[in-house]
Amino acid sequence: MKVEQLYTGCLAQGAYYIESNGEAAIIDPLREVQQYVDMANERNAKIKYVFETHFHADFVSGHIDLAKKTGAPIIYGPTTMETGFDITVGKNEQEFQLGNVIIKLLHTPGHTTESSCFLLIDEHGNEKALFSGDTLFIGDVGRPDLAQKVIAELTQDKLARMLYYSLRDKIIPLDDDVIVYPGHGAGSACGKNMSKETTDTLGNQKKTNYALQPMTEDEFVAQVLDGLTPPPAYFPHNVLMNIKGYESIDDVVTKGTKALSVSEFEVIAEETKAVIIDTRKEEDFTKGFIPNSIFIGIDGSFATWVGTILKDVTTPIIYIADEGREIEIAIRMARIGFDNNLGYLKGGIEAWKAAGKSLEKIESVSPEYLAEKDDVAILDVRKASEYGSQHVLNAENTPLDYVDNQLAKIDKDKTYYVHCAGGYRSVIFASILKSKGYNNLINVEQGFKGIEATERFKLTEYVCPTTLL
């Protein structure tokens, strides 16, 4: 028996490959599915099942393409709604034979109504692993407010109460030495306080996870709903794509890696009103970028920020990339359903400059430089929980997550110094405002880490972030 966690950092998402005696199952596959086919082929195994823990909101799953490539059935839990493709709706406690082992479906509604976990039982009948999807995370549970964005009558209170009983009736009774393999880790918006760890024993989670502690139903509902922030706007779009179906990722990537000349790039930008995304490193972007482009660097949480900033998956996009990274960029956009990707600027910024086109810049300063300034306006674009844990005295919190709501706070006639945690989000923020005509933002390099390191700023007292939830 083999179990492999295939973790994708930029989405904080875990897919799983399970194999026994020449048969394999994939749980919650990413959209680019050839990797799973190749894994099975290399091991002389046949993919027998594609298991989905629920209809995902934060990424487009690869279930449809993987089923087409392998002939494996797509299996969801009970109460699954009608889909635009063939599926098998499993029953609670239904067992699926995989080689010498069994995968048992446990219906655990709460995050969504069809949410299910899959319990791996070895050839000796021992419970070995729980693939918990978004029902149970390490240190947290799935937020119960996402399904209502698709089905209005499913209130977050109703779902939270479903989750309470799913955890107590289906999860807690399992053996303590069962290994928990969750659908996400820290950085995902599908929970509110997930651990950076991507696996743990169920016994340890029973001791440390707040949601598994003894409490009444009402107490649980109050705790699980406390501190929830609005989910990214692209989430409902991804859910519907996962329900109704989508274009093959192979076709999407082919379209999204079309090389465009400078003139073609300009024409598409004008005719389609495409958003221009610059995916280079932040320090390269600030030194010179195409007017009206926005920075979302490929080396950060690229897909999540594309979805959070652009919101609508149908938005036309063209992009600037470092040579050789075009396919990676197209794939990472497709993972969250941004399929209207029209290509990239061939030759990048150098081609743009060679054509005699103008560039814009964003001024950047070091934390040491800022420390020498008196009475300056500072914008902290970190999340409210980060800001609440500790921040520069008198800095204003303007979270990047809700950048459109921050514009009314900013005076175009006033200079602002902008920082995040390390320098990535502040450049995104500054570039968005620059594209809207705000030319008064100066980026602080190294972000709050650099500010702290100077030991020359007045900071608020540190507060453990978990107390803010």
C-alpha cells in the first residue's frame, strides 16, 4: 500500500494518490491531471477511482479530465446535486475495494452538504488514514459559509450545525492513531486558522483542535462562525465549474501560451479591455512596467491573488513573464478557472522597450530610509489578523484582500508609504492603485519583517493572532 500527499503550496491544497496491488485512486485532483496518469503508469498501476470530497470553491478540480483519460468513475458523497457529467453518488459507509485495501466513504456534511471523508482501511482491517477534505483541517475545520453562495437556503448556521454532528458522530469515534490528510493547509481561505502542518494523527487533533473539544452545539456554532471574513469573489465561479464542467486544461493552456508581438499585445489590450498582469519579481516590476499593468508575481501565492483581485473568472487576461515560465503561469491561472487567458508578450519588457514604448515605475524605499522620516502616513496592507497581532503605531490597515474598499481612505494629494509582511502584497496594492491614477504610493521594501529588524519603529504590543478569531 502506498499513500502520497501531493501538496501544492500556492493553493495550500492537498491531492492524494493511493495505490494497492496495481490499483490506484486519486482524491481531489488538481486540474492538470497528466501527473497522476504518469505516476500510475510508472508504477504499472491502473487508476480505478477518482474521489471528490466535495465541490471545491477555491480551485477547479481535475476530476472530469482524469475520468476521461482513465475511464475511472468520479465518486461523490450523498446528497450531491445533478452535474454536467457522469458521476457515481456513493452512500454513507459504502466501501470501495482498491487492491488489498478498502476506502470507506463517510458522509460528513457541514462545509457543504455533499462533503465526505474517505477512510483508508488496510488489508488487516485496521483504520490507517482519513482523507478529510475540507471537513477537518489540522487545527481547524472547513468554514460553513461557502455553500450558501451557491444555494441561498443553506445558511451558515444550518451548515455549522451539520458540521457539529459530522465531527462528533463520524470523526471523533475513529481510532486515535489514524493519520489525518486534509484538503488544505495554512494560506487557504477555506478555513480561518489552519496549521502550517499538512498532516497529523487524529488523536493529537482531538487534543489540540478547538473544534473537536467537548462543547454544546450552540457553543460550536458560535466558535466556528466567529471571525469569518468574506470569501474571495471567485469561489462561487469555481464551484459552478466543478458542478457543470469546463474546457479541457490542455486547450486552455494552449490558448494561454500564445506569444504576442508588441503590436498584437496592444491591440488585444485595447479591443478586449484585458487586464495586464506582470508576473515578474516585485523588484523588477517596480523599476519599470507597462502602463496600467498590475503586479501579481508568479513566485508568490499567484493563483489565489489573481482570483482575489480580478474576482470574475471570465476576465480577459494578457501577461508579462520571465522567459520559460509561460506554461506554468497559464496552468496556475487555469487551476482557479481563469480560462480567458489570451497570451503573453513575446520578449517581455525588453521587447516593449525596444519598440520605443514607455514604462512607469513605483518608488521603493528601505525600512531604514522610512525610519528617518517624521510624521509619515503608513498603509499596512496585511490581513486584519496580521495587523491586529502587531503593527507600526499609527499605521492604517488597508488589507489587499479588499483593495476596492480602501480607495475612499486614500487622499491623492497625500504621500503614503505602503508595506505588507515581506514586500509582495504591497507592490500588488501599489500597482492596482497606480492603474487607477494614484501616483502617491511608495513601496516599503522587505515589509514588516524589515521594519521590525530595524528596531527603530514604535510598534504596538504583540497579540497572539489566534485571540483575534
